[in-house]
Amino acid sequence: MSGSLYTLPPYSKPQITLSQTPSPVCEDSYSPDALIADVELIVSKLPRNSVTAAAHHLQALLGEYNQQHSIDPLVPTHIVSGNDRNSVDYVFVLVDPVVT
């Protein structure tokens, strides 16, 4: 080693060029004493043939799972398309407010 210290370059914010759809979570939809609140899952790599293809595909998969596991079904969810104008391969999955 040469004895000189390495100094890090100055910090700069990353330049992210992808547009991000805002989260569909509505703060007013949950009560303060809810067991589950503000939990959001983003599922990607879904079909994007149309604006609603990803949401319909995941709904079908979850429905099939619940039929096969009727004794222990998944918690009811609310699935929202990742973008309501463009076809994207992801959706937001929220716990249904009825459960909370």
C-alpha cells in the first residue's frame, strides 16, 4: 500500500428516470386500531398484454390457490393495477380493508 488515503467522491442523489405510480394506499381507509394497516406488496413479472392483464392474472392465481386450499384460504386482498393508463407487469396488493 502506498500510504495515501482514498477519499470518497461527494454524495449526489441518484438520477432515476423511471416514473413511479403512486401507491394506492388510502390513509383514511384504515381505523387506528386495525390489526393490519399500511401493508403493501408489489408483485411484478406478470403479463402485460393490457392495462388490466396483470391484475386479472394475479386474481386468477389467488382464486385458484383459494380453491385448492379451501380450509386455509389467503387473507382477502385488494389488487390494484400498477398503472391505469399503460400496460405494466406489476400490481399493488393490499390487505382488504374489510379484514382490518
